[in-house]
Amino acid sequence: MNLGRISSIFMLFTALVAAAPAVGCGEDDSGPAAPDARAAQDGAFKQAAEATLAGWAEVAKATHEETVRLCKLLEKAIEDFIKAPSPELLEGAKIAWRTARDAYSRAEAYRFTGGPLDEDAALAARIEAAPADVTLLEGPTLEAGGILDELMTVPDVTGDAVRDAARGKDVPLGWHAIEGMLYGAAASAGGPPRPHTDFVFADPEDRNARRGRLVAKLARILIEDIVLVANQWDADRTSSFAQKLVRGPLDEGFARALGGVADFSRKEMAERKLGGVLAGAPEVSDASRSTRADLAGIALGVEGLLFAREGRVTAPSFIDLVRRDDPKLADGLVAAIAESRASIERCPPALAEIASDPQKRAAAESARDAQLALAARVDEVLAHYTLDR
């Protein structure tokens, strides 16, 4: 069944039946289904499509809410560290950053859908501008430079003070600003990681103490920004993106969902993140050398989007919908999803290693090609199915 015909099939069968002669009770009635039966079949499929779209929004909401929850744990880990800096607590803050980042990577699969981050470029940049130049935050030395200079002159390091200072000097905030502050500027250049002593203070107003409060406020700003995004994925919120999506035309909803996956796999995964490193650009998560982990999280998020699952939340899925109509098309999509994830796992943990190892470079090229192949598969599904209200 090509779903683009749903709206016209009933009319077609009605016309055929009206023109056909009556059929006797004893004659073979094994021909095409009666108009009301076919209309019921199409109606059931349409209901399944509506449930799939609602499920997409539900899983997106769960994914973003999990990101917010883990970002709050990140904030707590940073606050614990800056109160009593130690190597163990600094490592704990790094682990909390990576854990929250993994959740956000899954949420990134919902980009490119015309959603909240597509409609607000400034918000998107504030969350994900990368890689971060830590010297813009704290200067090239521990003693001077960056917006930390300005934060030394204000009564307290508040969120508004950080935003004002960053805005005045065009300093990006977000995930990678926190990453750079925890891992250190030297880490991205292959130097030693950030020592905990950079946050040890003798006076609560000295530079090291304010450096710590800057990191904590960066985490709070990130939480506030991601909450804005999460709220837009709540279909119960009046005028939210998810509510408009679920109540809008099916064909538009499917174009946003599946088109978003295809565009993200092609533009963000294949071209920007993998393609950038293959062309010699720094990793996106440069200080932590964890771009491969970002990619693995995104691939898991794409899988969760298409299979409609996030943690304990499950819903009617795009895969199920395609399978009930065209199992072969569904199998091809499932295989492309699996290869997308597997190809990323074959890449080196630090993508920067591909510069000196031909085999590792070949693995990254294979991963890039797998993202393009997934995008092509999703395009095929989207072209095959057009749903009309």
C-alpha cells in the first residue's frame, strides 16, 4: 500500500462499484475488497501513523528530560568539586560531563526537524558551539585574560554576569565551554590535562575560586537552555512544537521526523563531525577527545527515534509502521541503522588518531559512508510514504 493513495482509494472504489453490475449470491466473491473494507484498512493504517507520530514526540520528550536530569547531576558534581578541589572530584565532574553528554547526544537525533533548535539559531549555538577556546573563558594564563577578568570585577559570578561578559566578547558557552574548563586548554593540543590545583583557592574571591564558580554557572546556564528545548518537546504544553506537530498534517510530521534523521545523518554526522576530522579539522569534543562517543550516542538516539524507545519509554514506531506495509523496506532500514552504529564502534576512541594511522582513517571513512547510506535509506522510506489527512 502506497500511503499517498490513502485519500483517493475510497473514491476510486466507490466509482468502480457504482459502475459495476450486481453480483449474485452464488458467484465467486474472492476479488478486491469491498470499498468499506478497503477504507477501513486504510483508516486503520492512518490511525497507526498518527500513533507513530505521537510516539515520536513522546520519546523525544523522554530523551530531553533525561538530558536535563543528568545535567543537574553534572552541576552537582561540579559544585562538589569546587567546594573542595581534589583529583578524585575533578574526575567525578568529568565523568558526570560525559554521562550527561551521552544523553544529549541521543537527543541530538531530534535536530533538523524544524524544531526548537532549528528555529532559534542563537540557542543552538549557545548549547553546542564547538570546539571551545578556553582562553576566551579564562585567558591564556591562569593569572589573566578571558571573561574571567571581567568576572573578577563584579560582586558575584552570577548567570547574568557570565552571560553579559560572554556576550560582550562573543565567547561561546554550552557543552564545550564546560568541557574545556574541566579538561583544560592544553588537553586539546596534546598537553597535560587540567590539574585540580587550578581551582584550589586561599580566598573565596580569588581567581581560582571565581574560576570554579564560572564552571558551575556554565552548567546552570546549560540546564536552563536545555529545559527550554525539552519544554518544546512536551505535547501537553500549549503551543509547544510537539503539540503542533502531533496535531498537524501527517505528511508534514513524517517529513519533519524522517527528513530530520536523513539530514542529520548526512549533514551533521557524515559531513561535519566525521567529514571535518577526515579533512583535518579538530574533533568537536576536542578537549576530551570524545567525539567518537558523541557519534555513538547520536547513532543510539537515531535508533531510539526510529524504534520509538528511550529508557523505559516505548511507543509505536516508524519501523513497525513500515514493516506492516513493506517488510523488505523495513529490513533495509533496520540493517542501515545497525551498520551506522557498528561502523562508529569500529572507529578509534579518539578520532584524532586517524591522522597517523591509515587503518583508523579507513574506519572513519567507512563510518562516514554508513551515515550517508542510512540517510539514503531514510530518504527512500520518506519518498515511498506520503500520508494525507
